[in-house]
Amino acid sequence: MTILIKNKHTLQIDEFKFRCCIGKKGSTFKKKEGDKKTPKGTFELENLYFRKDRKQKPLTLLKCIKINKNMGWCDDIRYPKKYNKLIKIKKKIKHEKLKRKDYKYDFLIPIKYNYKKPIIGLGSCIFIHLTKNYKPTAGCVALKEKDFLIMLKLIKKNSKIKIY
């Protein structure tokens, strides 16, 4: 099963269509760290990370991991071995904090873009996460919570996302 992002406002799974938002500057095949663009291509999905202190574990076939306060996703180009990977937060390493004050990462799924052998500077921290207002993201794909929960019921561990 493949999740399709055909334009910057629509996420489709089979016959289900959901409103979504993507990077502020659209999508690209030439993604760079910090360019506010969503990478084009077909990618595997990682696990579902969720805030157990705010949300109950949703119905999904994905492996579910509880977010704790020392979890981050490395976007620091000075640390090639940690770049674009889940890390234990350290002050000297730049990262995206997973336990945020806002709601956006109450549920999130990392998209396996630049993932297996990450190339420094090609972009990191590309997630499917939550939105309330569909404001463009820094490069992620974002959905309203009710749609995110429906998507979780539809996708499987081997589902992919195709971004046009």
C-alpha cells in the first residue's frame, strides 16, 4: 500500500483523500537541509512515535514507540554518524526535539528519506506529523489528527509514501 502526495494539499490512500500540507516551498528532487521543501520520491516509513502522556496508543500495524523527554532526531551536519537518526538528546548536538510543548509531534512517523546511509546536508527530520491549521511545514507532511488516525488504520509496516 502506498500513500500518495500528489499535490501540496492532498494525501491519498486507496480511495481515501485527506487534506494535508507540505513544505513551505513545495517539493523537490534536490532537497537540502533547511530549504523548507518536501523531498520528492518514494520512501519507506519508520515506526510511529507517540506522546503517551497525551494520547493513547492508536490502532495501527506500525510498531509504536513512546516519546520520552530525551528523544531527539539529529539534524546536525557536524555529526555524520548521528545525522538523520533518532538520538538521545545532548546539548552540543543540534536536533529536532520529539517531546514538544505543542501538539505537532503527539503522533509522528519519520519518512525514510536520506535514511539508510544519510548524506550530510541532503535533509533530515522529514516526518508525517499533526497540524491544526494546514500551515506549510519545514519539509514534513502534516495532517489533522482525525485523518492521521484513519491513515494509521489503513497503512501497514511495509507501506510506502510517494511524494510528487
